[in-house]
Amino acid sequence: MPAFQLHHGDCLQVLPTLPDASLDLIVTSPPYNLGIQYRSFDDKASRSDFLDWCQAWAAELKRTLDDKGSFFLNVGASPSNPLLPHQLVIALTDGHNPLFVLQNTFHWIKSITVETRGGDRVSAGHFKPINSPRYVNDCHEYLFHLTKCGNVKLDRRAAGVPYQDKSNIDRWGHSGGIDRRCRGNNWFIPYDTIVSRNKERPHPASFPITLVEQCILLHGKGKETRLLDPFLGIGSSALAAKRQDIAQFTGIELDDYYLSVARSRLEEKPERDLFL
């Protein structure tokens, strides 16, 4: 079992208490500044104030992250405000003294329709319908992989998938005869179907446990991983740490109710694949 440290408070006050280079992995989804109704956070700052705030906590994340560590930043947008994820990642990676290097960009696909080789169309996943003549339904979010140097090695197969065409196992020399390939940067991870949002997902912004597990596997530290989520919400990243049986998990949450839900979920057996 991981050593859990769950802190109640503002991440800008708690993060300075964490030691330098004490983390291998950070996975988090901060408020998006899109006017989402959180219990204890005003999500309606000006764009410049929001980016300044993000740079402040990101600077603390850089200090606490090992030089070979990975920071996975999940950011969504709205159809009427599509540039926010890009503006945020530029704020963290651009300028004379950038905080991070953008090493990979992943697309968390929540819903998709594909056509099979047999000509069938299959729709899978869930999305929030948009009733607008101007915009299409928004079925994905970004997951930016940030590092200090841009050359952190990953365990691509650990987070990979089997070959669909098994003849490729022998055809490609890099396979080493193993039926496992890199998944790529499109991750289809659908929402879990729930009955009651208030009881099962009492948080207005969510990501799945599986998304965090993918990051743990991809970073490749295995059970030695020391993971931080500075915007813990109701604790799905903590449940991912528990499932993967990593060494240490640190979570920070401003809202006392969300934190209490996170603690309760960690005590539940079995864990359901709910969302943060």
C-alpha cells in the first residue's frame, strides 16, 4: 500500500512545505477558469490572473519534481474558449526562463465513432451534448506531458496495447517478439456510467482513475513511484496510486467536503472506477 499524505488547504501554501526533488510523477487537473461551479474556488478570474496563478503553483511543482520526473497536466476547454489549454501550456513552457519543456501531448478521448474493417460504425463513450448551431460536441481534453529537460525516458510498452495484426510482432524489429506496442497519443478512456451524480461523482470536473494509471505506467518507475496531485478533488488519483500499489501518494485539496469524499473512497472495497 502507498504511504498516503492527504492535505487540506491551498496548494500554494502546502506545496512549499514539500521537499525539493521529492516526487517522481505529478498528475493533476486544475480548475480551467471556465466558470465551473466548485464548492470552494472561484473559477472566474481574468485570463492574465489565471495564468499568473498557474505559473505560481507550477513553479512549486518544478521544485518538488525530480530531474527525471514527469508532470501530466490535464486541461479542458469550452467550444467558445478553445485557446485556454494552449495558452496555459505556452505560459509554462515559453519565455527566457521556461518552467517546463513540453515532451508529449496526449488527447483524452471521451467519446468516438469508428468504422470497422467490415464497414460497421461503432460509437463508444460518453459526452455532454452541445445544443448550438455554431459548435460540435466536444469529446476530448488535452493531457500535456511536461518535463524539466524534454528527454525523460518512458516505458511505452507498459502503457501499451497488443498488436491488432499479430504478424507485425515479427515484422517490426523493435517489438522484440513481444505482443505489445506503444498506444500512441490518443487515449480512449470513457466516463463510467453512473446512476446518481451527487452520490457517485460529487465534483463538477472529472477525470477517470484509468487516466492516472496510464500516466503511472507510462512514466515507468513502477512501485517506486512517488506521485502528487495538488488538486485532488474527490481522490481518483489517490485510488490510482492504490491500485498500482506505488510507494507514495501526496494529495492536496482546498475543499473539506471533496477531501472527505476522497478519504472515504480510499476506504471503500472494492473501488469503483469513478472520477475526480
